[in-house]
Amino acid sequence: MIVDLLFPNRCIHCNKIIDSELLVCDLCFNQLHFTHYSYFENNPIQEKCSLFFPIENTFALLQFEDESLSRQIIHELKYKGREKVGKILADWTTERLDFKNEKPDLLVSVPLHPKKMKERGYNQLHLFTETLAAFYDIPFDHQLIKRNHYSKAQALKDKKHRLEAVNTFSITQSVSGKHILLIDDVFTTGNTVSSVAWEILNAGNNKVSVLVMAMDV
């Protein structure tokens, strides 16, 4: 209680004091642009993914516009040490995503290189993935895919280098006959999820769906 009094939780956008479990105030929450994509129907992510690999279903929680609140939220999660933002984003996702009777078999998040993991102190996708796994009662595996090369953040790369991902990822164990939901933070070119998806698809008779926190429009 003393900590809450001395250092109250504040909305990351307007700085208003809010409940300790919240990220933004009600007024700022209403400024967020949720995608309202249907997991089972065609949407912009599915259209892009289908150009690169066989895709089952896709979902994005937020629109990722320039100078937007959603961009600020992802930035807080990835670069400001606020790992708990992942849980809040997962809670928002569970309010909007219903797998019905077609739940995937396994949740797999895009990995960080060990050096990047050490620098950041956590993978921004792990708490998000674990929260979804608990809510939907679906197993997850943070070790199935490994990143082979250390590289700077996608946001800091030019377009040419974003498209370069040869041998970026590899699969660490045998997996076959599974419908895997691949999880990433921001969908931009689709290059990252495509690279991971092909590792999963080439490993056996698997299917891949994609879920991201935000869609870069």
C-alpha cells in the first residue's frame, strides 16, 4: 500500500492515476483501435500469409498505426521492461477471440536469440502466450523453435534487411500432425512468421495459424 501511495500506477498515455492492474485509463482505452478480425474468416493477415505459406487461421488484436497508443503499448512491453503488459494484452485477446471447437494443439511464440533475451531480461511473448495457454487450456512450447542469429530489432531495420531471413530459425525437436498457433508481437512484412512457419510445416504433417498482438497497417 505504501508503494502504491508513493508510486501510483499511471496511464501510459495521459498519466492519470489508475488501478494497479490496468495499463490505460478508460478514456484512453476507448482510443485503442482493435482490429475486430475474425479468426475464421479472411482478413489482411491471412491474405499476406497466404502469399508465403499455407495458412489456416489468423488473428490480430490491435492496429499498429504510426504514433498510436497501440504502438506505445508494444514499445512499453518490448523496450521499457514492462513484461506484465503481455498479460494485459492476452486478457484483451481472450475477450475477443473464440476458437469455438477448433482449438489449436499447441501455442508457439517467436523466439529471441539468447543474447537478445539476456539484454532484455525476458521474451515479450512468453507471458502473453502463457496467459492464453492457461485461459484456453492449450499447451505451449517456448523451446520448439530457436533463433539462430542475433540481429537488431525489426523496427530498426530498413525494408531490405527485414526481408532477409534465410536460416534465421530452426526447429529443435520432432513434431508432426499438429495444428500450431504461431504467436508474434507485430506483423509487418510477414517475413518472420513465414520463416518460422516453414520450419514447422517442413517438420511434418503440421498446420499453422498465426496470432499477433498488432497488425502494422
